[in-house]
Amino acid sequence: MKSNPLIVILIFLIFFVISFLTNILGPIIPDIITSFNLSIGLAGFLPFAFFVAYGVMSIPSGILVEKYREKPVLLGAFFLAFLGALLFALIPGFSIALFSLFLIGLGMAMLQVVINPLLRVAGGEAQFAFNSVMAQLFFGAASFLSPLLYSYLVSNVHSGSTSGLVAVFDQLVPANLKWVSLYWVFAVTALLMVVVIYFVRFPKVELKDDERIDTGNAFKDLLGNKTVWLFFAGIFSYVGTEQGIANWTSQFLQTYHGVDPATTGATVISWFWGLLTIGCLLGLLLLKIFDSRRVLMLFAAGAILSLLAGLFGPEEMAIYAFPMTGFFASVMWSIVVSLALNSVPHHHGTFSGILCTGIAGGAVVPLVVGGLAELLGLRLAMLFLLITLGYIFSIGIWARPLVNNATVKSLKELFA
């Protein structure tokens, strides 16, 4: 099929918006805690509400796509995100926040299922690997920029600025909830995506066998396979680690170092996502040279050391060490997924759906950290992430893929 550059650009934009809406929670958690007078334990339910939606919706989304096709699912996903963001923007409160985040999470889970097969068809199979990397760069760019937008809004809303957009937000949000302006931005962004997608014609996507989800015999066969559960735990651990760091770092810096979460804290989270994106590029190079299991072990060890430096080092060290955990986390998702799919000979589409439900780790791990923080303090609670990182490290030891990643034997081969 002839490639469709317009659809490819739209998919890159969808990746950007997914990240823009998903990865802002960490920087604003300190504000939410202060605004609604929450304990750290209660605040842990915020990422739980968002990421548990992935566990609920990942496999049903695959079924919806096969029944109704891509465009209706995309429209439904962004409409859910719009409703969730608008609801919270209009009625800011803790219970509303939980429901709002769950709605947005449902929408994001639906999008994740649609966009990769659509990107393969719209961009052409020959360009799929390149386009996938480009999509991740758009995803990373949004994660880097959204905390900076949060800093800008908190610094300028109700500050006497006469800027047109800021003046509008002055009317929409209370002076003590300046950060809620971000959810007005989210609502408008999601609504614009609904409008854009409505007017775009989509190519017909014929799902490959490794993209289909079979809830019948294949599902039963996989659930009886110990390897499937081990790699499910790997995805659960990775997303839990990523979100555990992203969601609690700003609060940690404020609690132990007196760092302003709206400025320095947001910048640290911004660089966490920025370095995670940069690390993906280095990871692509390393995977051409070394066995993926060795790369995984090296980066997991680096993440463990960076986390410990961030937790127990002085302020200046923490400000640099936490973003470095993002750098070392960069290759984990892609390596764990590839090792998983290469360790099972059949039913890759259904296996991918099972793995995607492991994104619910982003719900459970931050909640556990928040609960432990009530008992032990946030510093000791975040040591729980050593368990998830240790499990990821262990995958490099016990994984036995049927097919290893291709490596080069010389520099000439690398650049050929």
C-alpha cells in the first residue's frame, strides 16, 4: 500500500498528545497534595486511577478495533480524554480527580492499541522501524515540554500578566489552584484531536497475526505458560519503576531539600523524560553491538546506582541523579518486550495484549510507595523501587529467547 504522509504526521501528533496528557502527573502531585490537603498515601491513588485503566482497557481495546475499526476508537479515546480533563477543570477536587484520571487513562489505553498497526500501514512496512523511533521521539518531546508548560502556567496565572491566554486562565481557575489551568489545556487539546480525526480519512488496516488479540484458545494457552507471567511481571516492574520515579521525585525533592516543585522540581521531571528519550537513541546503537540481555543488565544497574544517589545524596546530586534514572530506564521497555515476544513461538498479538495490561504496574507501584511513605517516610519508601529494578536486572540473567537480537562484528558492518 502507498504510504500516507498525512496519517503518519497525525500518528506522530497522537504520540505527542498521549505523552503530553500522561506524564504530567508527577510534577503536579506536590500541588495536588497541598491544594486538597492530602496525605502521601492518598496521593498515591492518583497514578493508580490513571494506570489501572490500562489494565482494564488494553485487551478490550483490541477487540473494539477489530469490530469497529480505527477511526471510531480514536474518536472515542480522545472524547473520553476530553470529558475527563474538562470535568476536573470545571470541578477540581480529589474524588473528581480520581474519576477524571481514570477516564483519561481509558482513552490513552485505547490509543496505544490503535496507533502502531496504523503507523505500519500508513507509513509502509519498510519504514515502520524508522517511523516507530520517530514516534518515540515525539512521545519524549511531549514528556519534556509538559512540565515546562506547567511551570509557565503556575508562574504566570494570577500574576498580573496581561497575556491573552493567561488572562483567560485568570478567569477560569481559582488563585489557589493555578495548576488546574493545565487541565483546561488538556481539554482543549483533546477536543481539537477529536475534530481533526473526524475530518481525516483513514486507510484500511489489515491486522497481522501478531497484531490480533484472540481471547479464546490462544489466551488460555498463554496464561498457562510460566514465561508469559514472568515477562508480564517485567513490564509491570518497568512501568511501575518509571512512574514511581516520575510521580514521587518532585515530592521527594520538596520534602527533603525544600525544592520548589513548580520550578526546579518540574525541570527535574522534564529532564527525566528528556534523558529517557535520548537514552533510546544510544540504546539503538548498543543493541547493534551487544546482546540485549547484557544491555538490559547494564542499564538496570545504572538505574539502581542513580536512584540510590538521588535518594541519599545532597540536593545538587539528587537534581542530576533522578534524571539519570530516566536515561538508564530508556532501553528497558523495548528490550523486555522484544525478549518476551522472542521467547514465545506463537500468539504474539494476544501476548502483546497481555503485556500491555502490565502497564497497570504504573498504578500499583506508586500506590505502594505512597502507602509505605506513610509508615517509613518517602526516602525509605522509594527504596521499594530497588525490588522492581532488581527484577528487571534478573531478566537479563534468566531470559532464554528463541531468537537473539542481531549484532555486528565490526564497525564497518555497523555503518554499512
